[in-house]
Amino acid sequence: MKDSRNTSVTKLLMEGNRITLTEGDRLSLAGYSQLVELYLDANKVTRIPVAYFSVVPHLRVLSLSRNQIDNLEPEALSGLDALMAVNMSYNQLTSLPAQLLRGLNHLQVVDLQGNPWNCTCPLLTHIEELRASGVPIAGPNTKCASPEGQAGRDLFEAIARCFPTSPPSSTADATNTTGGFRQSPVRTTLPRMMQTSSQDDSVNDEQRPASGNTWKFAAWVAALALTTSMLIVCAIKGPSWYRLYHNYRHRQLRQEENDDGRTASSIYSETGRYVNQQTFTFDRHGAQEEDDAHYFEDPYIKTEE
């Protein structure tokens, strides 16, 4: 019995597991009948059985990046009529089989970078057919690994050597990519589609503020808020503080005047004379001589004696 909750799922991320695309995995996948985006990056997939993903016919994005796929069946993607984007990057593919992408009329981008491509001309035929059909082949790291004379050469340069009549615009389309995907209408239809990281809900790095400037901006805002607060407080409390200072100075001056008045009154009396006059007292020395000076000897009394 199918879980009714799975029928409403449109996007499924199964990255970094040990999925190998067994028949049991296919039965589980069939429960997601409305699935639109499927990400199976960094698993243990080595091959894709014929029409394996036909159980999710509404699939528009299929990502199998960073697996170990070394060979593809011609009918591996059969039944995916709505498929718009395929990511086969960083596997072990050396060539594409004939008819692999035929019938995928809505296909808008294919990522083939990071594979050890065999750039022998007959093996490049199907890639050239894909490019000639107008489907952009994304990925700046799409290099030849063999034969020895072509090792390290750009895949599209090798195609141009093998098929000199190919329109040059196809090569430009393939190489004009950003982060492995061309700036084409598919990015408007499916934002951040099929990126290797598959973090669709994250914000673009270009939209993130630089972390080094974040604290500077925060410090500037804090300084501005502190300065504004201080100015507001000064505007409100300034008159009160001025009156307090004025009253304090007034009291100080009054106190100084009172101290000067008390000092002057202690020195001068009301008549303008010194209040604290010094009085000198002279002791009478030789008091006996003075008493003798008032004593007159009577000569008559002495005579009678």
C-alpha cells in the first residue's frame, strides 16, 4: 500500500547514501508519483537499468553526479518525456550511447564535466549530435582523457577537430557556463537546478553579505544609536542641568560674600575704630620710694626728741 504522504512530494534528495538502483529502490521510488526533482548524488550507482526512472514520469530534473557510472544503456532514460535537465558529472563515462537522449524533447541542459572522455572521433559522434540539436552541454571541466594524444584537451575542441563543419556557436554555448551550468532559460524555470552541491534552499553566494563587513556595519549602527541617545538625553536634561549649575554658583557667591562680611565686622567696630585695642599696664616699681616721697619729715618733732 502506497503512503499517501509520498504522493505530494515533488523534490527528493537522497545524496551520500549507498543507493545502487536496485529493484527494491525502484519500487520505493514508484511511491513518489508526483516527483519533479530527484538528486542521487554521491551514491554507489554504477549503472542505470533500462527505463529505470519511468516510474516517476513527471521528473524534470535528474542528478546522478559523483557516482561510479561507467556505462549507460541506450534506453536508460526512456519514459522521461518531461525531463529538462540531466547531471552526469564526475562519473566514469567515456562516451555516450546512441539514442540515450533521443525522445527527450524538453531537454535544456546536460552536465557531462569531470568524466574521462575518450575523444576518438567515432565516440564523439553522439555528443556532437546532442550539441548540434541545440542542447547546451554544461561544465567548464569537460576534458579528454584518451587517446594519449588528446589527453587534457577540451572536449569541444576535440569535437571541432573531428567535425570541422560544426557551427562554432555550439562550442560557445557549451563553454559559456557559470558554476557548471549555462545561463539559459532553464535557470529561470528551475532555479539552481542540478548544481553539484544540490543545496537548492540555500541563498546564492552573491546575495550573501560579506562576513568581514557585517561586524563593521553592526558597530557603525551601534555607535550611531549611542550618539543619538546621548544627544536626546542632553537636549532633555540640558536646561535642568544648567539651572542646577547656575543655582550652585549663585549659592557659592552668596556664601563668599557672607564670609567677607563677617571678617570685616570682626576687625572694625561701628565707629570705625579697632575693637580689639591693646591696653598696656605698667607696674609701679619701687613703690616704697614713692610713698617716701609723700612723707615729709617734721624737723620740729626731731628736735624735740
